[in-house]
Amino acid sequence: MDFKQLQSYIAVVKYKSFTIAAEKLGISQPTISTHIRILESELDSQLVARTSKNFEITPRGWEMYECAQSILKLRDDMVDRWNGKESKVIRLGASTIPSAYILPEILPSYERQHRDVCFVIDQGDSRDIIQAVHKGDFDIGLVGMQTDDGSLEFQQFYQDRMVLITPATERYQFMQEQDPVPLKELLAEPMILREQGSGSGKSAGQLLDKLGIPEDSLTVTARINDQESIKNLVAGGLGVSIISEKAVQGYPDPQHLLKFELPKELSERQFYVIYQRGSILKDYVEEFADHLMKFYQ
């Protein structure tokens, strides 16, 4: 097994074609085929299931694809480091709340103190970010939920809570003035929810479970993956919603939105810095993670 064989295999999987892989790598198609056969023989596993018209990647083939990518990345990192070409780039995956409300608080001042560090940031829901960190796509991730993935380290860095928001109509203003607030009545209103894979969506679901309100009993008017859209739709009268308090802070037009606090013991939630357990983080990545922890402590 050598690097050229791994490059050929990665190209075949990426372009789903032996012909295109050969063109991209500047080698002949028979050479590509030979590389794949050598890998399959050495690993004693079929990586590509070929037919007369097309081919499919086998389960072991997908495992090999991930391994090959990791091997070549390690090689490239080593060469760059030895040649003094390593740049301080932090590959960061962030779920909705961290990307929209937490990173804007911390990155401007951090960048002014660390001019040599560059961030490449991707946003997704918490579940997608966790999966991407697991695969090594990001150095670290910022998410609003914790899983039982034993290969990842979850470190709490920020405590938030869920709140219920409504339009600022007279009816809801009257309900806000009541003591206690008629929570059951509010939760019977038409509801806008986050998508299933988000940390906020999971936290809202857990809160409803603790209150003994099954989600299928709600009148759900929409499921949306964007907090800003949810706030605007609530302000416009489509329904009420349970969202992160962090997302409500600084809403452009508070006169059109009311916030109802929920029981503290049910509504608190955490945000986590995550990375691969046992991995050796680069010094500047670890320094940023430490800075993030201290900033919110």
C-alpha cells in the first residue's frame, strides 16, 4: 500500500468514476484499476463492487475511504510542518446558537489579540456538527447537546436556558401579567418548533416531556432550522415557540415579541466544546478552546 494507491482510491470514490479519477490525477485508467486491485488484494476485502454499467462502494470500502483520507491528511500536515508552511487555521463547526450569538461575542476581540490565527467556520445543527467532529472534519465543535459518543470529549462552556416567546399582543400581555403565568394555556397555542437535529429542538422536547406534554399533542404550525426566522414568524403571529434565551437577547424589535420564563429546573441547558477524545490538539486550537471556556466563566 502506498500514497499513490490511496490517492487513486479517494479519487474514484469522490468522482464516482474510474475515467474521471484518472483524468483528475493525470494518470491512465488502467493504472487506477491496478491501484484499486492492489488495495483490495492487500486488505483481502472488496472495496468497489463493479458491474458492466456502474459500481458501488462496499461498507468496507467506505471505511477504507475515511482511513485513506486521514492517512493522506497526516502526511500533508507532516510535510507542511517540516517545510514551515503550517498556517494557524482553526476548523470550527458550530451549531445555530454558537455561530449566530456566541462567536460574534468572542471572535472580534480574540482576533485582535491573535492576528496569526484564521478561522474556517461551518454552521449546522448540533447532530451534524457532532458527526463531523467524530469524522475529523473539524478541529473542534460548539454544540447545544451531548451524546454518548465515547470517541468525543464534551466540555461545558456556556449555560443557557429555554424561554417561551409570543407575539406582543394584548392577549399575551395580559397572560404575562398573571401570577402564576398560565403555562399550560400558552403551550396549547399553535407552536413553531426547531428541526429534530438541533440542540434547541432537543432541549425543547425534553422540557415538554418533563411537563408531561407529548409533542404529538401540540398544534405544530411549522418546523424551522433558523432562530431568526422563528422570532420573526412569532412576532408576525404564526404561533409561539420555545427557543434559547441567548437568541432572544438583542432582538431588533422587542415591542413585537414577549418573553415568558419557564421553570428554572426544567429550562436550563448547556453548550459544549467538543473534540476527538485522545487527540492531540494543536497549541493554538487548545489556546482558543481555553479562551472560550474562561470567557464565559
